[in-house]
Amino acid sequence: PGDLLSVSRAWREAVGRARAAYEARGGSALGVGPRASARGPLVTCTTPTSHRRHHFHAQLYASFCQQSWEPKELLVLDTDGPPSPFFTEDPLASTDPRATFQRPGTGDGDHPRRP
């Protein structure tokens, strides 16, 4: 983990990389790209987590899927420990293009859940 300033910096950098990756896939940070809809702009649910909270990840993903707003995406930022088994192995969550799992500031680089 580290001190608060370095953790905060790692989070800002991870969110910036996630936004850049989204825009590279054709989206827009302003919610007016291909993933925007007549209903409104893209909503990004950003969730901090750690290895101590992995047991909540199935519930987190289920809650995200039940939300009626579209378009939406889920960004899970895991701050320490091993990668989440749910977001790396679950057949649905690991292939959902709306969900991204990253591990910023863990000392072994970022590990997006998908390429």
C-alpha cells in the first residue's frame, strides 16, 4: 500500500490509463462517443478494493449488472494482494467488456483483466 500521497497518485494514474484505454476503444470521456446512448452519457462505477474484500466481488458485479442505466462500465481498482479470482476467472465477469479489473501501485504493475 504505502503512504496516502503515493496511493492517491497511483489511483489518479490508473484512472487516467483506464480513461485513455476507453477512449482508444472509441469511447469519449464526455459520454458522446459510440458508447453513449439516447438515455445519457456513459457512467463509470469506480470501486476501490483489496484482497481482503475479494469475497464481495461477486456481489459487486451482480449489483452492477442489475443497474438499469446504460451505458455503464465498472472499474475495479485492487490496491494489494493477489488478483481477484472472481474478476480474473469467472466466465461472465472475466469476459464482460463493461468491466475492467486493474491493480495500480502494487509493485508489479497494472494488470488489466482483459488485454
